[in-house]
Amino acid sequence: MHIEKQPKTWSYICIGLYVAGIAYMGVETIPEDTGIWLILSSAFLVLGLLPFLGVPISKFIYHRIRINPELGTLRVGRELIPLADLDPASVQAARAEVPLTAAERYAASLSAVDAPVPGLRAKDQGRARLVGGAWGVPAGMDTVTLANRRGEPLLIATRDRNAFLTALATATPA
């Protein structure tokens, strides 16, 4: 079984700063201005904290990868793919590819858009379909292009390319 862990440092920093700021405001205002403190706390939550947590939450929902060889499934975000549907040759070809540099990863992730808008769909542009349910790859994430047995190219965003492809190669039936 392979599960990609999501880094939580950014989320912890943002939540810590929010809690520290709200606590500081509470110390100054709480017995007499509790209503104003509650209003400002919720305003800072919606307008300050949630925009900074949007990308980590999106990565958790749409780019979470789980390989379960017992069930024979690959779950990427909201999508479930049977391992038997993946072409083992495409997995081996992806393992043989030279990994991209950081700058190349950023450029590739910014051009990997699969929005449900005419002209921005991956199939309209002749590119691989982005797996998981997202409209794009978060900036800087590595991508792996695989194929299913029908020949459809699939683009999967991953945090650890080598570990993902190694686990997939061992779990994919030949």
C-alpha cells in the first residue's frame, strides 16, 4: 500500500498565526467587546485564513494518492482506477524518464490545465487527461503521464515521483 503524505508545515504556520492574532485581540477586548471580537475572528477566518489554506485543501482533495494492491485500486483524489486498467508498459516508461528540474516542473505544472470549459479541456488541446478531479496541477508539483489499456493518456500529479512509480510498478499486474 502506498499513501502520499501531504506536507502540513504551511497549514500549521497559517493556523498558528491566525490563533495567535485572535488570542492577542481577545486579551485586549474580551470581557467588554466580546461581540466585536467574535465578528472580527470570523471575518479574519473567512477573509484571511481560508484563502491561504485553499491550495493545501485542494491538494488534499484532488491530488491525494493511495495505491491499494489488495483491492487492486489506485485512488487519485476523487477518482478510483483499477490497477488492471493501467498499462504496465507506460508505468515502466514513466520510471525510465529523466525527472524534471524544479524550473521545468513549475513550467509544466502551470501549463497542465484541464478546466471544464470548451477549449481548455485536455482532450481539446491533445494532452493527457488530469486525474483526480482538479482543473490544474498545483504549481511545482511533479506529474506522471501513464496510459490505460485503452490507450488514453492519464496525467497524475505527485509529490514523490520515484516512490509513487516504484509502488505502482510493484502493484500493477504485468
